[in-house]
Amino acid sequence: MFQFRHATAMCGRMVLALSIAERLTRARGDLRMGVPVVLCGAEGAALVAAVETLDAPRLADLRGFGVPVLAITARRAETLKARAYDGDLARIVPPADTGLDWLRSVADPADDLRTPMKGPLQSVRDGSADLARAALALAKSAHLLPAALLVPVENALALAGAHGLTLLSLAEIAPALAALPPMDEVVSARVPLVASSAGRVHVFRPDDGGEEHYAIEIGRPDRSKPVLARLHSACFTGDVLGSLKCDCGPQLRSALAQMGQEGAGVLLYLNQEGRGIGLANKMRAYSLQDQGFDTVEANHRLGFEDDERDFRIGAEILRKMGFSSVRLLTNNPKKLAMMESCGLHVTERVPLHAGETAENKAYLATKAAKSGHLL
């Protein structure tokens, strides 16, 4: 009996204890389901809930613990004419008599033009914003609107334990969110393609439970020479549905066709929909574009930066496949800089011009004027 208990205890410490990557994944899932998490740091602790998924009963419960503060990014604060004393974010004090509708109207710009006046909004200017900053980073990584409600609390460990909530410390999550999670190839298999019968799909999976990414290898590229490569971010609307609002689908097919003509290449299909903000937020951006905003303005009104993608993922996959230099199929100079900064030598930028339509002409012009694309 003693041996059994001892082995069980050892197993619990060595196998069952959750790593910070696993707890971050759990926290993202909690926020997406409307479940609060507990964040703690040197300046204190707070119950944190994503505004997008928060419901009225939980809002009432949160208010039972104290006075909430609403965190939004500086991009969203600029739209709302709120003061971002913390630089990259604003901490807003919700009026005592406001409910869920008001919180969501501040978080979501869908009705900004119909009801532009949300305030006046009172911003907090004292104290640390570290917990709010971490809360917004978590919401973004969960592909939710970057708006979070924080309620300061004491005895974070006891509170999390009593209510079964995920507890995260800033000392752990800040480096974990900034780091690229390790990833490994799960499997590869031959897939004959229209572009080339000599196609092979490799599936790479990060160890934090995040989305898988794919490498489509054409032919047998020589690892000792620069490989013709394309970093292609997933675009459900363009790649699958044939949307005319962007040039993604034609670029995907054109890149594969060019690799097929040369007999070798690697297309990295990275699951970073909507420049890294997720499909739901991309659709929100499309809705704002229908109101007259361009693609960059729409992202900013939602609270995001122009581009939230992480191209380090592509560099890591190429290294895992044995490549050290590339001929990069792209119109985006930022991809060149990112590849070089990750230790992959870019010997040539290969232009990729395809898919201009009457519907996406303004979109492409915005990419050139505001994002520096070479079109």
C-alpha cells in the first residue's frame, strides 16, 4: 500500500502537474467559454473575464468581488476618444449603473457609427497596468475581441481553488506569451496536386495545444541551396470560398503553380487567419469595411494592430525541414526582414502578382500605401 501511494504521489508531481503552456491553453479556453481566470503579479491580483463572452449572471458575480475596470487597447481607445494613460492600453472605469450592453458597445465597434457617443469615458491613470496588459494579450491569443474586465481581488490562490478557476502569474505568462512554442512534425504523406503530382504535405503541431501548421513540399528541394518558398497565411474566404475581396486564393494557387514549374519548392500554410486575429474578428473587420473603413482602419477600430501574425512560425518550420536559405515568394518586405531576423538567409525576393479584381482594388491599394507591400 505504501509503495502504491508513493508511486501515485510521484506520478502526480512528475506527470499530472500542468506546465505554463498547458495552463495558458486552459485559460484561453476558459475565456472563450465566458469563464473568468485569475491573474496575479507583484502589484496584486484580479479576476479577469473577456467582455465578448461574458454573460449577465457572471458580470453580477464579478461585481460582488469589487469594482471592475475595463481594459481596451490604445487602438480602440483612440477610436473612442478615451485617454490611454498606459501607452498601449486604456483602463476604463465603467459607470456603476451600466450593464453588459454598455461593456460590449465599448469593446465591439459594430455600432460605432449608429451610437458614436459611449462616454465621456474615465480612464485610470494611477497604479500598474501589468495585469490589464496580460489580460488583453490573453484575449488576443484566444482570438477574442481585445477587451477584458478586471476586478481586483485578494488571496488569489485561495479564490482560484475555491471556484475551480485557472490561476496564472505574470512572471510565468509574460515570457510564455512572447516565446514561440516548440513544434514538431506529426506526419507527412504524398498528396498529388494540380500544380504538381510530386506533392507532399507535412503537418507541424506546437506543444502548447495551439493550431497546427502545414508545409506543402513540391518535388525534392535541395537542402543545400536556397528553396523557393512562400509564407501563406490561411484565408478561409479567399482560399476556400473564392472571395473577391482579397488576392489570397489566386496567390496560393499561383505560388504552387510556380513551384510546380520549377520542380521544387515549399509553401508554408500558416493558420493565422485574418492577419492573426481569427476568422470571427476578420468578419467583424469585413463588416466595418462595408461601413467605409479600409482594412487597416477596421483592424484598429477593433483594437488590433495592422498585422498580428507571427512569421517566426514559418522560419521554425523551414529550419525543421532542413533549410537555411530561401528565395521568398512575397510582396511583403516585412516577411523578408522577419526571415533574416530568424536566421534564414533570403537570397532573393520573388514577386507574386495575382488576383487583382474590381472588388479588391482598394484593398490592394491600402496594403501598398499603409503596409508597404510592393504591388
